[in-house]
Amino acid sequence: MERAVFTGRLTPGARLPTVRGLAGSLGVSPATVNAAYQGLRDRGVVTADGRRGTAVAHRPPLPHAPLSVPAGSVDLASGDPDPALLPDVRPVLARLAYQPRGYRADQDDASLLRAAAAQFAADGIPAAALTVVGGALDGVERVLATHAQAGDRIAVEDPGYSGVIELVRAIGLRVEPMAVDRSGPVPEALAAALRRGAVAVVVTPRAHNPTGACLDESRVRALRRVLRAHPQTLVVEDDHAGAVAGAPALSLCTTRTRRWAVARSVSKSLGPDLRLAVLTGDPGTIARVQGRLSVGTGWVSHVLQQLVAGLWADRDVAALLDRAEAAYAERRAALLAALAARDVPAVGWSGLNVWIPVADELSVVQQLAASGYAVAAGSRYRIGSPPAVRITSARMAVRDAPKVAAAVQLATAPRRHQRSG
């Protein structure tokens, strides 16, 4: 069966015979077939779905192709921060007192952990246990691996970050979609996912990609009430935008949460090439992540850790991050206002993106491309939610917002404009 899956003869979602049916056709005992199915589940090849039986896991055979930005187009698709609002790392690198380290060096740089602990404490997030991982997604994957088993259900946002959705599927887990509104996951949707057997939930607390949703105090209280009824649920938060999110740092996790982790990345604030995130969580989860690191990659580069600590301590960098947060908010607001002036519905409550519901994603993407604007189709961010396109406003000049909005209006309602012309 495993060979059939990897050669494509059994495709994702294909139902396997029942244990008794296969045992009868092969002339072996049901216990033998059950043991084989269990081995396939353990390796993430198949998943069990209660009374519906066993099916081939929905693991993506290949990652999505990179977002395409044709030469000469205005890039409103990639999701990258504005390079002009990222710090120059060279002065801080020049000041580092680098000393070569051996294989027995500590995993984590003490100065980085102190700075991260202060940040988390200022945001009211517990930070008794910390470690450093290679970015937010690396942290999410490592935390899920400490608690989830192949075939387990994981509640994820819908729409939500494609990287999280693909990651969950790629490691042999199953996605349970949660609807999202301006304040994050809808409590009823989380409750439904947990009733369907989700053992963990992955939440973006602010700068949600793609909608910009961000937790508020009321939503935090409501979601915590849902989670209290399911105390064994693992809660994982992906705070990927950090200091430039444009919204306060709120968390579902408290010292009473049994299993949890918050990953705070520096990729949006300091630069995508600085593949580093600090992970805080309950002591057991953090210890498991550290243990797995120790027998794998070992540690995140101490040069990188010291560089991030130095950037965080630099006053000029702190001032630049404040300007970046304000600039991203201004650009996002300008685009939303320009779209609203043309009666084009859109949302974008924080972060770097604006989410625009459409009837036909492909048509809108193609028409905007013809107008010189590259945007992202929403399909890679959706599980069952309605069609939309994502526009990254991070590098858009405020003065260009009316032109972008005009192009979007034309692309989303071409027939009406043709008749009026």
C-alpha cells in the first residue's frame, strides 16, 4: 500500500478497504491487517476517520509554486516587508564580539533570551521557559511534533496562512478549518473543531495572513472559555509580524494553560533572511523542543542570535521599527479607504495585507496582471471559505492607493463598467 501511495496508484483521499474486507480477500487475520494499517497511520501515509474508515492522507506531493510576479509588474503579491523599512545589519554585525563556539556550547544566547523575556513580559505573555528556533513555521512544526501523532486533527484558520495549512498536511496531520472574522478565530468554529476531535489549534494573534485579523480582549476571553472545556488541547500561536504588526500582542495562553507555545518571529520586522523566532511555552513543551533540537540541528546559529539581540538593543533600530509599523498601517488604511470609495468590499485590520472577496479569483488575478499589478489568488489560503484575492500593501506608496483601487474595481466588476462606458 505504501508503494502504491508513493507511485500514485493510490491518491490522496482514496478510501482503503475495511480491515475485515481486506483480511478476507487476502486470507489473513484481521489483526494482521489492523497492524499494517496502524503502521501506515504511524508514518502518516493514511489517516483514520472513525466510521468512514481509513483513507490515504492528504499530503501535498509538491509545495505550491512561488507567487509569480511578471517583469515590469507592481509587486502586490509576495507578502514581503518593504526593504526600505528593514534595518541595516552591518553596523550591529561590526560590533559583535564573536568567539568561535564548539559543539558543546549552549543552545540559546543568554542576551537574546533576556531581551525576548522582557518583550513577552511587557505583553503579559508568560516567559518562564524559552528557546530559539529557525523561524515561526519551524517553531510551529516542532511544537506540533512534540504532541501530535500522524492522523491527528489540527484546528487551523480558514482562510489562513498557506504555510501553516501545508505544513500540517505535510507532516501527516489533518486540518480542521475554523472560520475567521476581524477578531480572529470564531469561538463557535473553534468549539466545533474541538468537538470533531482536534487535538491542537494554531492561531495567528495579530497581522493574520491574509485578512489582517487580530485578537481583541473580548475574543480572547471567549476563546479561552472554549479552551477551558478542552484542557488537553495544545495551543500554538504564530506571532510572525511581531513589532510591525500594527496591533497589540494578545494571547490565549496563560500560566494555567497546560500545553501551549507562542512563536515570535523577526522575519517581517528585521528581514526575511533572519530565520529566527523565539519560542515561549509551558516548560514541558519547550523542553521537548530543545531535546529534539539537540539531536537534530543542535542550535540556531549563535551569530544570528547575537545579531538579533544586538538589533533589538539598538535605539536606531527601535525607532525604525516604530516608523515601519506606522508606515504599514498608513499604506493599508489608504488602500482600504480607496477601495471603500469605489464600493469594493475589503478587509485588513492589521499587518501587511488586504483581503478582497471576489467571484472569480483567476479572472481578477489575470485582469489585474494585465493592468500591471501582481496580486495573490486566495485559493492557497483557503480551505472552504469563499474566493478572494490578497493584496500586499507593504511596499505600496500611499499616493498609489487610488490607482490600485481603480484597477481592482475594474477587475472585479468588468461588465458593469463596460455597460457604463
